[in-house]
Amino acid sequence: MTELTDLDQNASTVVREFLNALEIQAADEASELLTDDIAWLNNSLPVVRGAKRVRQVFDLAAKTHVGFAVQIHHIASSDNVVLTERTDILRFGPVRVAFWVCGTFELRDGKIAVWHDYFSYSNFARGIAVGLFQAVVPNKRLAVS
């Protein structure tokens, strides 16, 4: 088993801090962890380029009261690249949409330069269906995987 270097631990820490800042809607703190020229990619969605535009997405989520939570299942890093396997949870009022995400974060000078999330649209649709069901019938819990 290979030991984590300080660089790997620092890269993982930056990503954890970033995701934690998003959870508590600390847009200033999250934005400070991004390079000015960040590229945020979500499979088959338009690329969001630049810290200013990414920040606009954070601000829009806050204005529209969209909540975010994350459960990190696995995290690994090497040479300023951090891989995450996680469940992201988007909250729209009483509706919680939980779905699987695999994320790649590329860091430069201790900041996130590329944020690329991969997810399954069918898993996302299932998360919507489960979230809607649980909002309507709150005492019934369906397992989300």
C-alpha cells in the first residue's frame, strides 16, 4: 500500500473543504478554493468557465433556496488530482434528490482548476422519483443507491 504524501493529503483536504463550504452555502469560502480560470464540467451539460460564472451558479442556488449535501464514499488523490465517489443530495423545499456522482478535481497551486462530475441520468431520475414520493408520503422511506 502506498502512503499518502503531504501533497495528496492537501489536495484531498481542499476538495473536502470545498464540498463542505457548498453544503453550508458558504459561497465566499468555496469560491476562494477555485482558480480564476476554473472549468466546471457535468456530463453532457454546458461547461461553466471561470470563477465568476461558477460563483453565479452558487448565488443562484442560494437565491432559489436549492440546498446541497454530500456523502463522500471514497476519496483518493495523487499528483494534484482528486477522485471522489459520492452521493450528492439536492434539496428543493421538501424534495430531496439523492444521486450517485463520481467527481474528478484537478488542482493547481492549491486551488481547484477543473471540476468534472460524472453521473447517470437514470440514477438522477430515480432520485427525483424517490424524492417526490418521500415528500408526498414522508413516513415511507425508499432506499436510494
